[in-house]
Amino acid sequence: MKNDLASELEFFVLIARHGNLSAAARALDITPPAATKRLSQMESRLGVRLLNRTTRRISLTTEGETYLAHATRILAQLREMEEAVSSSSSELRGPLRVNTTLGFGRTTIAPLVSEFAKLHPYVEIQVELTDRPVDLVDGGFDMAIRFGALPDQRLNARCLMTNRRFLCASPLYLAQYGTPTTLADLTHHRCILHRQNDDAYGIWRFMHEQHNEVMKVQGTLSSNDGDIVLGWALDGHGILIRSEWDLAKYLESGRLKVVLPEFNLPSADLFVYYAGRLNQTARARAFIDFLVECFRKDNFSTQAVSEVPRLFNSPLNQPRS
């Protein structure tokens, strides 16, 4: 059982992380009044106010900022101490916080977490799904699993899967509007736009023969959800950019065709990234190694990769005259 000081430090870090007492109370499975009382007792004991509270938000006082900095450092040292003491044990124990994307997290990462939990039943795994990348340190995450370029080049990362991206459209759409043969043709087509994070809206970037080309495209349909935009493309509403991970089965069935395959798009490789190995726990290292092995063993990357080049030369992808 954790001592009172460690419990108090974790309580305050949770408040700072969530930004309100109610969320911290939910995380600890206590009532908001109990959380308020606990905070008041802390402030009374310390003789200072740690938070500025209004009806809508809270903010840290100067003393609260100091307390948070020390609390974060002390908790990290406590975890490091426990890790060092228990490293000789064959059983991994303790919390593991993982962040990943919404759809991929549900369909792929969650089942892998289930398998890891069977191997290590004493690891307390929390998976949080978000549409945007998170700050690992501020969010208290051990790692994040994300497609595409890393949000911060100062992070450490391991690539789990290579994953190219392509332009695609349904045969229904191409039969009605024709197949583009140049990038300039895209300006005359209906394009389905996937809004991702802070990417410039309607700007598609290509690489062809060592030259970068930027196209401004237009369309009447857009969404921040990848499954939604993929569904619209399957329904014949326009041209879409998607990764080979999403496309392989639809290219194989003929429900989608690749267009302008000679133009390369920024890849959407899958990474697991983490703040650093210095204070990384054995359970975090074990989970990362587990992910790497699963993707290698189950051929996640090659399942999609092997289909796409072959399908470029398929009759399904030949331009109409």
C-alpha cells in the first residue's frame, strides 16, 4: 500500500493533469466533495493555497507550481526506486499508461494489450484514445502509438510498421468523372478531405522525381474521422488520400483503385514513441518489445505492402481511355 505522502502527491498531480477536481475525483473513484475536502486539508497542513479556484476552472498558484514540480520529481524517483528493487523479480508490476489513436487503438492496439495483459497480469494498463498527439510528460504517459511524423523530434521512437499513403477512388467515381493523369487534374475533381490535427486544409503534398509539389484541392465532404472519409470514398464521392494499411483489402476486392501512383505522398509509418530510456520502467520496455515483436511476427506491415505494388499493374487500376 502506498504511504500517505505518495498518495497525496499523486492526488495533486492528477488535479494538475486533468485541470479540475471533478476529473481527478473520477480518476480516483471518489466523490467531488471528498476531493475538495482532501485538497483543503493539504492546503491547511501546508499553510498555503495551492490552487486558484473559480466556478469554471482552476489554476496553480506559485506555491502550487512549486509543489507540482517537486511532486512530479519525487514520484518519478519513487517509481525508479521500486523498479530497481523489484527488477530481479520475474513478474512485471505497476502502472503502464499508453496513448494511441481512436480507430487504430480500438481495432488493433486494444487486442494486443489484451494479449500482453495475459502474459503480465500484475501490470496495471491504462489505454487512452485521442485524436490528437499528447504531451507525454504533462499527460503522464509512458508511451504513445501514432501514425506519421513524430510530433516532437526530441522524443525517442521505434518504428513498428512502414505504411505508405496513396490517392484512391472508387470505380463508380472514376467511371463518372474520369481518372486523373496529372496532379493538375486534381483541381477539377471532387476530393474528400481528411482533417488531421493542424494540417493545412485542402493542401496535398507530393514528391515526384525529387521535386516537391503542392496542390490545393477542393471537395464538399470532409471529416476528422478516417473511417468516415474512407466510407465516403467507397460510396463514390471522390478522391481520397489513405494509407496502405487501410487500402489493401479494398484494392484487392476492386472497391477502390489507386490513382496517380507515380506521385509519392508523405508516409504514415507507425511509431511507438517515449520521452527517454533513462527513467523508463521495465514494464514499459517490455511492452514496447512486445509490440515490435507482434508487428514483426504477424507481418502487419507486409500484409498491406505486398498487395499495393501488385495492384498498380492490375486491370482494375488501368486508366480509362
